[in-house]
Amino acid sequence: MNRHYMFSLIAVLLLFLIAYVGVAAVGLEVLFGIIIPYAAIVVFTVGFIYRIVGWARSPVPFRIPTTCGQQKSLPIFKQAKIDNPSTKGNVVIRMILEIVLFRSLFRNTKVKVKEGGKLFYGYELWLWLFALAFHYAFATVLVRHLRFFTEPVPQWLQLLENVDSFMQIGLPGVFLSGVVLLAAVTLLFLRRVLLPQIRYISLANDYFPLVLIFGIAFTGILMRYFIKVDVVGAKELAYGLVSFHPTIPEGIGAVFYVHVFFVSVLLAYFPFSKLMHLGGIFMSPTRNLPTNTREVRHVNPWSYPVKVHTYEEYEDEFREKMVEAELPVDKELPPEPEEPEADETSEEKE
Amino acid sequence: MPTNNKRMYDKGMVLAGLVIFVVVVTFPFWYNLGKAAPPPEPVLTEKAKAAEKCVESTEFMKAEHMQLLDVWRDTVVRDAKRAYINPEGKTYMMSLSNTCLDCHDNKADFCDKCHNYASVRPYCWDCHIDNPKETE
Ligand code: HEM
């Protein structure tokens, strides 16, 4: 037991109860189906922009070349153009590949002492694999949900649905992305709970989003395949929200409101959490800056015009006194015939 | 974060990114702008009206008719049983085309209306005929 994940589990359980009791027992459909979703989308959008602007105001003084290949150098050295880009175009390629393939995460390595005390470095690809599965499944589910928010449903969306349910398992047909999402989020959670090193560095704000997303996927799957809800009613509500004619159709089922409440909490929590990496990835100085440190002089943008007193100026001011005290000086006093020692000091300096 | 600093770095890029963000997030809002989409109202045929009741309660049918069809399909194809007795003791033949579409023989005005709205495209009609009367 660990207070960090227990806290997250209990928090999500409480959220579930709040929405379930609020709808099933108290009848607060308007609150959970209209007011909270609207508030959540506003908090999400405004909060997201606020965070990005905050980051955009933080100066990045230098290029931060955490690169994985040869920097642009003499022509005899082959440059790793994508891993160590020196032009904007190549940076764009690096960013795109980072975002769609998580290349940084792919480089994740593990260190282990093997039998006989040999040190072993190896790839650790499981995290990369599950992170990739998780993000793609999440994106697919999210896009598929647009069927509740659009009328007529666009053709490309229908195509996506057909592909996602091509296994034709049961009725209603299983959407693979939903299942993959639930499985991947479960594994990402278990990884933090079961691996001691990861558990040691995990806090409640690492567990909470995972548990919350688990809750969303779980209630979604529950109402699609098990505790059926009235999908036509669900779409009526969702479409009402986006067309600014909010309605509460009767008898959708409380699980639906729990699902929507979870999503609202996720949206409102998003800008203030680690989930902001969605925007942050675009602002990462180690990824979005060309490594042209040798070609271009980068001046620290926050450099304050500091009043400096260089050694040269110092010596100009005190040269006579320094020579008098027989301190070595860079520049001699203007030669005076009476003082031959001046030559000696210059020889000493050599 | 130096908040007293009002300067935004790479302003053009950041603003362009934020505009894209807002456009994507508000997609459902502007995509449907000005379009009303009343929920579908499935039309009942004379025969269905005369029967008054569906195989199960209306609430059940609304949400779970596909699962009922799944059970019917498996029961017929795997167990070779064709009689279905509902909670009220009424017996139905478990058949998609001959039972459901007997009462609801207006597939386009009944099944399809909802399905277009909910964006589901049952593949059943690849094999099952959707208007048994015509071929009988
Ligand atoms: C973060 C956003 C969301 C996630 C990750 C999510 C996840 C899921 C998942 C995994 C399912 C199971 C079926 C499937 O794979 O599609 C589902 C079903 C469902 N979700 Fe969501 N959901 C989200 C947002 C919403 C919102 C905003 C609504 C409000 C209208 C909603 C309404 C529904 C409904 C009605 C179903 C049942 C669909 C059916 O029976 O065919 N979801 N959701």
C-alpha cells in the first residue's frame, strides 16, 4: 500500500459516487450533463492557452543540444541530419517523428548488473510500446466519439469506425481501440505500482490521470457492451451541447453521466497537470531548436546590460600604483628615461 | 516563470500553434454551426401499431436490440432452437428478416433512421434480405 496510488484510487471512486448518486438519486442531470461539461471545456481551453503563453514567455538562452548524432561539422564528417539538425526543415522532421513515434522514449535504456558483476546496458522497449499503444488508442477513441457531436457523420469518420470494428466480434461490434486503451492504461498503472524503482518516484499526480482515464475507458466499455445506455439519447445530449441547444433526454442511464463527469474532470484537470505535455512537447527546447551553436552566436535574451569594469580599465586606473608596488602589469607606463626597471619587469613577465 | 516579463518568444509560431489548437478543440462547435439535428423518430408500420408491443419492453429494445439479435443468432445457428419466449410468455420465431422485419418492414424509415443518426452500419444485410415480402 502506498498513499499516492491509494489517494488516486479513492479520489476516482469518490468522483464516480458523486456523479452516480448525483444523477441516479438526486436527479442532477442538468449539472452533470450540461453545466459541468461546459465549464470543463472552458477551463481546458483557457487553461491550455495560459500555460502555453507562460512557457512562451520563458526565454531559452541557449541551444540545448541533447542530440543523438554527429553535429554539422567539416564536410568529411557525415551529419546526422534528423538527430542533430542544423536547419529548420530538419527540426520539423525531428519534431514530427518525435510526436508520432516517440523516438526519445524509444532510446530508453536500462542498466543492470549481470552475473559476474558485468554491467549491462540494454534497450527497455516495453514502456515505449505501451505508451505508443495508449496514445494511439486514446486518439482513435477520441476521434470516433465525434460521431456524437456531428450530424451528418463525416464519411472519413465512418471509415475509421469500420476499420476499428473490422473484427466483427459480437453485437454491438467491438471497437479494438477501446479495448487497447483499457489494457494499455492498466499496464501503465501497474508498471508504476509493481516496479519498486518506478513506485519510488511516483506521486499522486502520476497515478491520478491513469486511474481517471481507466475510469473513463471502463465506464465507456461498460455502457457499450454491458450496462447498455440509450445511444440515441446520448447523441441528442452531446449534439445539444455543441449546437448550443442543450437538452437532457430522458432515460439515458446514470453510467453515461459518470462517463461524461469523468471526462469533464479530466479536461478541467488537464492544463494544471503533467498531461500538459500535449502542448509542452511543442515547446521542448531540446527538440525544437536547431543545433547551430557553432554557426550562430546566441546571445542570452535576458542579458541585463551589466556595468562591467574590465581588467584593462582597472589597470589603466591603477597602473602607476601597481608599478610602484612592483606588481606585474600588462601594459607598461609610458617610458621614462630615469626608470630602467621597467624593462626588467617586462622581461620577468615573459 | 518570469511573469513580469511581457515578451513572448517566437511569437508568430506560438500564436499559429494556439490558433490551430483552438480550431481543433472547437471543431464540433463550428462544424455543426446552424445545423439542427433533431433525434430520429422511427416510424411504426400499421402492423407494428396493431401489435402495440415489441418483443421486449421499448426501453429494452431501444438500448439492447443488438444484443438480443446476437443471442437470437447464436441460439439459432449453434443450438438449432428457433422459438423465443419473452417475459410475458409470448413466443416469437427467432429470425431477423421474418420477425423483426415482419413488424418493422419499413427498414429505411425505422432501423436505418436511428442507425444513420448513431453512425452504425450493421453488416447483417450482406446476407439477410431486408424486405422478405418482396421475395416471398
Ligand atoms: C477523453 C474523452 C473520452 C474517452 C477516452 C472516452 C472513452 C470511451 C470508450 C473507451 C468507450 C467504449 C466504446 C468505444 O471504444 O468507443 C466509450 C463509449 C462511450 N462514450 Fe466515451 N470517452 C470520452 C468522452 C466522451 C464524451 C465527451 C461523451 C459525451 C457524449 C462520451 C460518450 C460515450 C458514449 C455514449 C459511449 C457508448 C457508446 C456506444 O454504446 O456505442 N464519451 N467512451
